[in-house]
Amino acid sequence: MMRTSERNSNGFYSLFYLLLFYKKKMGKVLIIGCGGVGTVVAHKCAQNPDVFEQIVIASRTKSKCDAVAKAIGAPNITTDAVDADSVPQLVELFKKHRPDIVINVALPYQDLTIMDACLECGVNYLDTANYEPRDEAHFEYSWQWAYRERFEKAGLTAILGCGFDPGVTSVYTAYAAKHHFKEIQYLDIVDCNAGNHHKAFATNFNPEINIREITQKGLYWENGKWVETEPLEIHQPLTYPEIGPRESYLLHHEEIESLVLNYPTIKRARFWMTFGQQYLTYLDCIQNLGMSRIDEIEYSAPLADNPDKTVKVKIVPLQFLKAVLPNPQDLGSNYDGQTSIGCRIRGIGNDGKELTYYIYNNCSHEAAYKETGMQGVSYTTGVPAMTGAMMFLKGIWNKPGVHNVEEFDPDPFLDVLNKQGLPWHEIFNCDLEL
Amino acid sequence: MMRTSERNSNGFYSLFYLLLFYKKKMGKVLIIGCGGVGTVVAHKCAQNPDVFEQIVIASRTKSKCDAVAKAIGAPNITTDAVDADSVPQLVELFKKHRPDIVINVALPYQDLTIMDACLECGVNYLDTANYEPRDEAHFEYSWQWAYRERFEKAGLTAILGCGFDPGVTSVYTAYAAKHHFKEIQYLDIVDCNAGNHHKAFATNFNPEINIREITQKGLYWENGKWVETEPLEIHQPLTYPEIGPRESYLLHHEEIESLVLNYPTIKRARFWMTFGQQYLTYLDCIQNLGMSRIDEIEYSAPLADNPDKTVKVKIVPLQFLKAVLPNPQDLGSNYDGQTSIGCRIRGIGNDGKELTYYIYNNCSHEAAYKETGMQGVSYTTGVPAMTGAMMFLKGIWNKPGVHNVEEFDPDPFLDVLNKQGLPWHEIFNCDLEL
């Protein structure tokens, strides 16, 4: 915000922004979802009461929201229960609390029901992961982009993919395009988690979503078309700042889809994520055991409150596995090491010469836990979600329609990140390894 | 039988046995359990209609019994449904069919309910695995030995552990003691499965029972007391006939418990089983994922016949894993290689000198499948169960009370095994490796 103001030497615009800021600062936010990311979002919103005057946290289990509210201890937080699969329940919740914006950090399956309720109630929208159908692990923006016209007509803003990746990585790309590149040609988003949770196996976020993502085929953009790979087929060691070399695997990741549209000069765009050998061995095992299946199987089990009666239920193996695995929210207390996520970009610089550029953030799991009680992976997703909502409430990212984050001004967003725990760094003319 | 008759040169006894044989040969057998082993037992009983005049197969799911009966296609097989956890249901079943003997190849949890029903209805009993409580993976005979007096008073015979191991291994030991050893001092039971089912992971029998067994602490008998080891702590390569060296792991196995009591000269008794590295990696993964847990967890799931209604049920993770894993009964069609199970014994021979002795059977998965539609592990368990029931119906193993198989005459049993698909071989003065 400061940097944006300084850049606007024109007094009239400064005054305009100030008025806008004043008008919008009394914001009410509704956070849907109370997992690790929801907890971080709530903490960070509460740290910024000048913007988030009132905070509501809602999830299927109200007691989880109550526990988070109690841990934060701020007077402006209330809680509620909602089944985010149900549009009527969401509408009732929105009408009761009348938020300015919803931060959706529930499950990706629930993006569309929440967007529907936003349209019905005139509420603005922000999420961190694109919609995917429950019965198919398929990631693309088409379902949500189909809401563009309706949001535009309603005068409502929907901000898609405002976590770290997607989110900050897309803003990094927008920042590079705005300030350093005449033409971005090669984009590699690199995501390293060099943390150690000291458990044999655990996923860093919702195991269901994590395993769905990783077991899918890889996909990247090259010369105007999508290239598909076998799951985890392409990999190579990459060197991460303050961490060193880590084997990195090419995955499909949703931000690539919008970035190649918004930056048509991109010749090749890829996404890389690190995995340890133990993690991959376990993943292979989970798949071969059949525990990563996302179809329903019939299973007979006794009722919890009447064990003499056995009923036949439908169970998705991967969802059951989630119930047995360590809860990612419980990993924080013994998590050390750090994450390093960024963009490695090659293209034509503003001076017309080839430029290589690496912009990244490193985040310490221990520092994240100390501040919010959650580990770094939740932290790096939750802080940008709060920041995006702040951008909207301040009137900076207020643009009716459905937008990916690179469509907004990156500067004020990155200024806030610097102050809110996710400082970023730039390296010019470096060896990108890619 | 033949060998026993030949040995009894006394005409009176021969006549006595003949009468007994005649009286008993019209036997009716009730097989409870219709998994891989139950299927083999049914096939083998049907192959011996002179002894098993009538065959009833009962399990929780009658349609499974119907399919087996149909596949065998013999006119003397009927089927029924029973929940073997329920004594009243078992009693009703026994009263309806009035079998001479029950072959229990259901779950080990159900041994005691079936024995209770046997006592109530005057039915003789045979099983292949000792009782274990559902909520504790603990293997010992005490629960079933506690029935000794009641079976004796009722004039009923209960034959415990009449599969391959326990079962044939115990009979091998009895045979060695009867014919070759003055004193058995060191007994090592060695169980190798060198078959390949061409799946990433599958268990050869009920995965729930298999994983419970293997993840427990090891136990062996030495110098008059039990020595406990960590799970799979002790291992070494052993060389198996026609197979070669395979890494073999010391496990606790139930037959050791009765053998050291029945052969008090034994200084050390151990049980070894082979596992491949891939199997152990998966097992490690299953444990670390929490999927080998045998406690109940509460889980919410939609009803199969009314998906709009979600209920809370209790699920044991290991039982759920069983529902997802390949069914051991379906492994047979693509299973090659063979099993090799036997006893390696060292002690004082009949001539007063040290004797080393190895008695074993090798069983081909393909041959077993060709004959019964089931792989070798089911076959090697089912054939001895049928043989034990035959011994009882022929009046040879008819002794009121509760007995482990080594308490009976091994000769006629081993004669039948030779003819029924499990021929055995002896090696004298060999390198036992142990």
C-alpha cells in the first residue's frame, strides 16, 4: 500500500485512495473452513483489526472454530456452523452475518456451492484452490471461470487461487512482468518443503487433496500446447536457497493454466515440487494398497451409538485414510526446517537482453508455529489469503468478475506480504538450472 | 489307515478297526467358513465321498457357499448361512444339519462360539488356527484348552490346529519323535512361500489375520522359558528345497506352544517364515499409516441405500484395509512358484547318536489352483483340515477331549496326505543351517 501511494505522486489519486481506504476499512470477513489454513487466516485477520473489523469463522464443526477463536482471544471474532456442500445453509449463514467477503478455505469440492451462495447474497469471494469434482481428481479453472459474467453483472469480485501456489507464485510472475521483463518466455514454479515433521508419513495439508494431486498425471505447457507425463515421471535435483539440492518432480498445478493465458509470450511453463524418497515409497504403497481410491466402496460396520446394529455405508478409501493419518494441523509442534517457494523466469528483460530471475520466499516451520500454532505449509497459504482479502477490503483488488490473482496489481500485495511474515527476495542473472 | 492296519498283525484288532471304519465312514461334515481354505476343504471332502457322505458349507454369505458348491458340482453338498459370532445361530444350524464333525475355517475370533455350540449340540470339532480375541492380537491355546474337561465329559473330540502350520508341522514332529528320535532337542519350523502372485501387495490369507500375526513381537522357546523379540527382529537366510536361499524371519507361531509341552525334551523351538523386501516395506507403510490398527475409530459415512443420510459407524482400520486389498481367493489364477514348509530337527536318534532331520512338503501354487481354484497357501491349509476330519470319521483320531494334532497317531494322517496332494519328503543328517 505504501509503495503504491508513493508511486502515485498525483495528489488527487492519493486522496481518492485514502477515501476508498476509509470507506472500505470497516470490513467484515467470513472464513469458511477451520483446518490449518483457516486457523492461520483467522490469526492474521485478527492481527489486522484496522482492516478486518469483524471476523466470523464457520465450519462443519463449530467446536473447532470455537477453539481457534479462543486461542486467538480477540473480541471481534464470532463462530458458526455450516455444511459448505449446502447452498441453502450457506445462504442462511451469509444472510445472518452479512460479510463483505468470504475467504473460502474449505474443501475444493465446495468452491461452487460457496460461489453460488455469494451470488445469491451479494457477497464477494476469495479462495486458495480451484474447484475439483469429488469423484474425479481433475484440476482446471473452467468451472469457476464460467461464473465470470454472473459476478460481473452482480458487481461482485471473486479472487481465485490466492494462497501461495497458486497465489503468491502468480503475483510473483505478475511482478516480474510489470517491473523486469519485456517478455516472459520460460517460467518454472519451484516448491520445496525441506521441513521435517519427524513422523514416518504425513501430508502437509489435507491428505485427501494432497494425494489426489500427486497421483495424477503430470502436465506442462510448451510451445502453445499441453504436454502430459506419467505421474512423477519427470524429475531432477534443484538447489533451493539456504536449503541445497532436493529432488524435484514435475506436477500439474493450477496456476499454470491461467498464467499461460495471461502471459501469452510464455513458451514453456512448468511446476516442480520436492518429495523425499520415504514419502514416495509410502505414496506408492498407498496406491497399491488401494487406499488412494476415490470411488465409493460398500462396507458394513456397527453404528457408533448402537453397536448391535450393523449398517451398510459407502466409504471412499482415500477419505478413510485421511481419518487415520496424522492431522496436518497437529504436525506443527515438532516441525523444523523451512519451505522455499518461488518462480524461476527466463525471458527478455526491459533492456532487450536475456534476463534470468528468481523470486522466492523461505518460510520457517518453527516461526510459523510460534506465531499461529500451525506449520509452514498452512502458514504460507493462509497469509496470502488474508492479504488478498485485505487488498479487496482496501479497494485495491476490487474488480467485479472472476479473476486470477495475476490480473491485479502485484505491488501492494507484495508490500503487505513483506510485513505479514512472508518476505520475498529477488536474484537476477542467476543459474536457473532449468 | 493302510499302514496302521498292516502294523496291527493282530486279527482281532484288524476286525475291530474294520467295523469302526464301517460304522464311521458314513460321515456328515459341516464346513464353517467359505474363504480360500473353506473352498479347498469342500473340494477335498467332495473328492472323498466314501468318508464324507454329506457336506454342508455355511458362512455369513450363503451366495459364496452356493458358488463353491456349484463349482464342485457334487450332489452331496448343501449350503447354509450362519453368523459364527452367534452361538444361538450356530446351535440352530447344528440342530438343522446334525453333522458328525464341524470343520471350522471361519475367523479365529469365532473358535469359542463354535466350540460352545458343539458342546450344546453334541458335535465334534476341528479347526486350523487358535482362538484370538478380536481386540487383541494375542495367540495362545489357553482359551481353547480350558474346554478340555467339557469336551471329555461330553464324549466329544476337538482337534485343534489342523492346517499346515499349525497342523502338518506338528504331525511331522510327532512322526519324527515316533520313528526317528529318542529325544528331540532343537526344533525349527520353516515356512517359505516362494510364489509370485504378480501383485504389488497382497496377503496369502485373510489380510487381517496375516497382518495381526506379523506385526506382533516374536517369541521362541529356549531352555525352559519363552524369549520375546521385537517384531521381525531375528532373521537369516535359509535354503529351501527346489527354491534356494530366502530371508527368513523368526515369528511367534502357535504350534510351538503345544509342542514344547508335548515334547519336554525340546531345548529350543522356533518358527521361521520368509518375507520379500517389498512385502516388508508395505507392511511398514501399513503400520505407519495407522492402517494396521485394530482398535475402533468413529467415522461418518452415508448409508449405502440412502446416501442422503449420514451415520456415525465404528470401523477397525485393519478390517477396512482388508476390504480394499486384493482378496486372497482371487490370487490363484496368476500365482506361480511354490511353498515349502517343514520341520528341521536336531536331537538324539534312536541309535543314541546325534541326528539331524528335515521333513517337508513343497506345494505348487499352479497345481493347487488347477485342482481347487485356490492358491497354494489355501491348499496347504485346507487339505490337512479335510485329512484331520477324515481321521476322526474313520475313528482313528477319535479321542474325547481337546487335543492338538501331535497327540494323535501321525502315520495314517501322513499316509493320506501323500495321496491327497501334499506328499512329504525326509532328509537325514543334513545341514540344518540353524
